[in-house]
Amino acid sequence: MSNQDRRIAFLQEMGVGPVWSQRSTALQALELESAPVVEMLEAVEVSAPPAAPLRQQVVAEQSLSAWGDETPAAPVLAPAVASAVLQPARDIANMGWEQLKEVVSNCTECGLCKGRTQTVFGVGDQKAKWLFVGEGPGRNEDFQGEPFVGPAGKLLDNMFVAMGLKRGENTYIANIVKCRPTDENKRDRAPVAQESDACMPYLQRQIALVNPTVIVALGKTAALSLLKLDPATPVARLRGTVHRYADIPVVVTYHPAYLLRTLKDKSKAWADLCMAMQTYADQANG
């Protein structure tokens, strides 16, 4: 079966039909050459353990990370570091990659620094045309120091492939906050406004250094923080529209961890990715 036939069969299986059309040779270059998103979602599911009875599933789900990271990280704490005074915003705005990373690694601007194993700065091509922004590190990310390394990260990698992209090649991944937010029970949670605000100058500098063509906001927290919107704004209201961050197009979609739990929304996420690809092509042709 040809790649085009596979793509058509994939869309028919989802029941969404073709959701975008090619309008230029630049857009045609984005033709999906790899397995479609639905197949990749299923590939992630195959590796999961057999389904437990409903009651057990509920208990298990309550113990999962908010980011879908199911593999426990070793309980290693970072060595104590001397308190670092956050550089003024004007200084951060002039930093290069190495200086910025060093300042982030020593940041104590909010309480998240007290529970981290290490900061999670970001990863990828520093001149990428695609920037993907998530919420914050989970358990595995905190242990390994890289964003999206758990099951949600595997799904994100598969989404890259379906878009004709690859982690580390023309993609950069960052988070709103660089330290893992947890609640009193050591479970992952969304960062609060004060934490997001403290980290935002770092992300703003990363965006300026990367200078992407398109930003994809993964989940509500990332979208609201980037776009400075009311925290009560639902993701459904943000999807389907191309927003702007410093004149860079921003497309909002669901967080991969949410898609792992809510497969019925996979077609919506695919529509978002198609809109992001169309936006990228429009920018390239503009």
C-alpha cells in the first residue's frame, strides 16, 4: 500500500476525512511519509499492560503522573547548590544558550527548586522551525533532565514522525516551567501562576534564540501561559484558531498525556497538527 493510500485509510478510520489540502509545492513537501498518528497511538497502547478491572483502573489512573509518566524514577535528589540570584529580565534577554542554561540550572526564584532532582531546560535543534511547548517536567523528566521522555514523550515523537519531523531535527521542545511541580502527595500538578511567571523570561529567551516559524502549544497550561489568557479559558475555545506570540503563529492542541487517556480526541489533535502544517506552509510561502 502506498503512503498516500495509508494516509487516506487512516483518515477514513478516524472518520474525519481529509482535513487539509495542499496548496503549494512547499506544502507538498510536508506529505506524510510515515505511519499515521492513529497507528502510533495504537503502538503505544500495545506496549501497555493488559487492562485491569474497572475499579483497579480507577485506582491506577489516580496514581499516574499528570504527564502520563508511569515508570518510577529513582529517588535521587540533586546536590545542594548555592543560591543564585535571578538575572534581571534585561540581562536574560541578552543571554546566549550556554549562559541561559547555567542560570536556569541554578534558579531559585520559586519554590519548585526545593523538590527538583535537576532542571529540565529543553532539547532539540537550536535553530528549529518548529517549537513545541509543554507544561512542565514530570517524574521521568525530572530524573533524566530532558522534556517528554515518558509514554507521553513517545507519543509526541510519533506525532513528529507523522508530520514528517523528528526529535532533534528541525524541532525544539521546551516547557513553561523548568522544574517539576508536585503536590503535597508528590504527584505531578500544573504550575501555578507565580511559578509560570518566574520561569517565563527563560522561555521567552529560548523562543527568541530559536526564532521558530510555528509554535505548537501542548495543552491548556502552555497555551494560556504563552498567550496570556484567562486561566478559565478552555482548550476547546483555543483550538481551531491560529494565535500569535510576538508575531509567531501559535497552534494549540491537546497534551500527549491527555491523548493517551482520551483516545476519542485523537482526530481533533490530528486536525490541529494539520492546521499547524498548513500554517507552516503559508509562512514559508509568505
